[in-house]
Amino acid sequence: MNTPTTGSHPARYPDAAAGEPTLDSWQEPPHNRWAFAHLGEMVPSAAVSRRPVNAPGHALARLGAIAAQLPDLEQRLEQTYTDAFLVLRGTEVVAEYYRAGFAPDDRHLLMSVSKSLCGTVVGALVDEGRIDPAQPVTEYVPELAGSVYDGPSVLQVLDMQISIDYNEDYVDPASEVQTHGRSAGWRTRRDGDPADTYEFLTTLRGDGSTGEFQYCSANTDVLAWIVERVTGLRYVEALSTYLWAKLDADRDATITVDTTGFGFAHGGVSCTARDLARVGRMMLDGGVAPGGRVVSEDWVRRVLAGGSHEAMTDKGFTNTFPDGSYTRQWWCTGNERGNVSGIGIHGQNLWLDPLTDSVIVKLSSWPDPDTEHWHRLQNGILLDVSRALDAV
């Protein structure tokens, strides 16, 4: 095992003090050399569109042969608040849909599909021997000593098999997930909130038990911290180096950052539907992208094979997929098709259908973050489109 990089958190730019520049110092030298090219990380910024301001008044639908198999598909996409939908079979886009006002080259927030991207970066570093999944988390991030992560292994974090005092209720202001979001700049801070994501992660506690699935967004940010520690890169730079720069993507992705510049790995990535499909294509191609190998065939095989059925406790998932599991930051259905998915709240999906060598992307804006009703409708679309591909 390679010795982890030691020291404080990566600086936003070389030779900067940790946490610099700040809102009070970004216009001053030497900080302005970095900040003037990265203002979106310091001050909320709006895009100046290269298209006319008046958005088109109709959706763009090119559903082709899929619509012949599923004549109500466009209606179902509309009913589930779909912003972008894409079906990539092999290297051919066989279906696309974009709601009125949303274009094929617009980025969309991935929410927790971001987790699957982080898991892939970790996989690349495991393949390089820089991360040993069997090692305890604190071997890489000693700052987490005394927290719930003092003892569990990296693999248990990847597979979310740690009992944590963390309420993932997205609409409860008292929940840990909302405190997590406030620490990362996603909500207005409250008195007593941790200063940043790093500090928030050190506050988490639990009973110390492992081996049973508990979905917890904090786990992914711990993985990103490990990535930073072993590479010496900011997470956003590692995500580029080990994944995005190899995809031949049409556009840069974006990721939200906290006051230290730490990327919100568990939910903050935005990209186009077409570029997200490239991530799925890489997985179905055994870990190889146009720019080279991203992860090993063994890593991909383990993802597609699924994780521990015995560990899975999410009834909302197993009610639909009785043999379902979770591994390496991917949801595995365990169904006869071998479907595997990256899933995010409000209706984000990166869906792999190995039987037809196809990737389905569905990016949405459900009015509720995470309910059985919306998941049932969404899963129905993804499964029906997968089956329709058998006849295309």
C-alpha cells in the first residue's frame, strides 16, 4: 500500500494557505491570480446563455423506435417531471427528450448520481494501489479519529455498511443531512453549524457497528476526503484527472464547493445528459473510455455483480427489487437484466442495461425529493424502456 499524503486539506491553488482565498481576500494579490479565473467558486454566478433568452415553448422529443414500442413514453416522461432523457445503445443515441426550455447541452444537477462518480474515482485509485479498501478510514484521514469512521474500512464506506447517527430526511430542518448541506453552502448557515464539510464529518457518531446497509450521504464525502489525501489534489481536480478528462465529454462538468473549496462529492455535480451517458458507456465497456482506462475490468465486474443481499435493508428498494443490493456507490437491482443504477433524489438516474449494451439517463425535477410514488413511476419507465430495447 502506498503511504497516504499527509498534511492539511489541499489548497485551492498551489502554495496557498488552507482556506484561502476567502470572500474578503479574493480580490487581493496573490489570491486574485486564482480567483479571477474561478469566481464561480467564490461568488454565486449566473450563466450568460449563447442561445436567445426566450426559451422554446415546446419539448424536444426524438424517441424513434422506442416510442413505437412504448407509445405513451413521452406522456410518462412529462408526468414524471423529466428535464432530460437519453438512451444510448452501443455508441448510438436511439432516443432523446428535453422539456421545453431545457437544451441538450444544458447541465443538470445529478444529486446523488454524483456518488457513483466518486466511487469510480476511488476505484481508479484502488487499481493504482493508492487506496486499499480493507484499510481503516483513519489510515488515510487521521482527523476522523474519534468519529463514527474510527474503525470501519474504506470498503464499508463504499458499500454504506456503517451504522451512523445521520438522519437522511431531506425535508427535516433538524436532520443531519440538512446540517451537512448548510456546512457545504447549500443552505443558509445557522449558529453552531460546522464551518465546512471537513469539520462536519468529524462530528458524526454512531454505535460502531458495521455490516448492515444504511444510506448516508456523508460516506461519499469521506471517500472524497480520502481521494484528496492520497492524491494531494482537490477533489474537483481528482474527479477531472481520474474520470471526466478521459470521457471525451462535450462540456466541463461542475461541482459545488464549500468555503474551503472542498467539492460536494455526494450530490453537487452537474453535467449534460449526453456526458453522463458517457460514464455509463465507460462502465459497460469494462472501464475503458475514449481517453484511456478509468477503472479495471475487475472493478466494473464487481459493481455489475452487485453487493451483499443480506446487508440490504432499504425496503423501498427491495420492494421493487427483492434481490437488490448496494456496492461501490451504485444501486444494483439483482433482477434478470442485471440493471445497475446511480440514483439521485428528485428523479436522477444513470441506468445500465447490460443485456442490450445500453445506457439510460433520466434527469428530472420531481416536486418531492424521495417518495415511493415517484420511484415506482421512474422505475417503471426505466424497466419498460430496457425491455423495449430488446425489440429495437
